[in-house]
Amino acid sequence: NAGVMQNPRHLVRRRGQEARLRCSPMKGHSHVYWYRQLPEEGLKFMVYLQKENIIDESGMPKERFSAEFPKEGPSILRIQQVVRGDSAAYFCASSSEQGSNEKLFFGSGTQLSVL
Amino acid sequence: GESVGLHLPTLSVQEGDNSIINCAYSNSASDYFIWYKQESGKGPQFIIDIRSNMDKRQGQRVTVLLNKTVKHLSLQIAATQPGDSAVYFCAENGSLGNTGKLIFGQGTTLQVKP
């Protein structure tokens, strides 16, 4: 029973490049969430997706960031033209259903380093 | 605004002692609270949760207490072990209810001395 799978674990990018972070939710889970964690801080909500739909993106920066959760395949968090301030740990979480279960299960995260 | 905070950034306890980690929240509309444990280089791991219609919930070696009057949440760990060393985060669901959009506190680092 695999948990939430994220890859890559570590991603190094130079300023101006694109970063793509992937997340496969737990089996049977159709809700995916992306959170960002800066050093020595708590996690901050970014976006909530269901299959093919963005439900809540209120935590996403307006520019350069986008997320998708296609019908087939993993959820993707995409950061265009990365800047040093994007360096952080990005965590994906999944849950089985909205409303009756808000218990989120987190992946191991992707540590993004922007040089 | 909404905020979740922890009283102490670091808690140091002796192995075998009980640990109490505290958390204050400000949004009285929150009705779901959860504690996560995060070890270095890993994602948050679910420990225990509680809904606002309860004031206490017990798990294996852990107990969560909720005081809605003063908007306070605590995590008690019995017989603390070296493997309990980690950062502990409380989180609440805020005023939006069942969206999975959790608001996290800053975290308390638990250090267990052998």
C-alpha cells in the first residue's frame, strides 16, 4: 500500500529555468493538495485539486506557478522562471474524500534549490 | 486573521518522561484539528486528530486535548522515546471547513535526551 509518492526528492535549478514537481496520491485518493515549507517554518497551503479540476488555488502565487492533476498520471506543480525565493520544500498530500475526511497524508516532499 | 501558533519552539525532555506540546489557535470557526510529526528530511506524518465536538482523544501513547474556551490544543506523549524526536506541528481547518486546506503552526522541536 504505497503512500503519497513525490519525485524528484531533490531538484536543483538555475534562476530562470523551469521546475516540474510530480505527485502520485495514495491509491484510492482523488484529492491532491500542494503545500510549501520554508526553512524552520510550518507548511503553507498552495493549491487543492481533484482530477482535471483546480478546486482552490488561493495559496498559489499569481505568476509563474501552475498546477494540474490530469485524468491519467500524477499531479504536476510547475514553476516557471524560478527565482532564489522559490527555494523550499514542496509537499504533496492526498485525501480520500472531501467533507468527511480532512486527514491529509503527505509525501516525502521535493526539495527545490535555486542557484 | 487566522493563525496557529505554538508556545515554545523547542522542548527538551528526558527519555521516559511525558511530553506536552502546546498550540494556540485564533479561529473559533475551526472544527477540526490535527497533529503532525515531521522528522528531518521527511514529510509530515499524521499522529492524531480531533473534532471540536470532543475535548480529548487518545491514541497509542499520545493524547490530544482541546480547550475551545481558550482556543488551546495540546499533544501529550507518554513515556517519550528517542524516536519521538522531531518537529511537531498542529494544524486547523480554519473557517473554510471541509476543504483539506489546513493552517499549520510554526512547529515545536522535541528533543529527547537519553
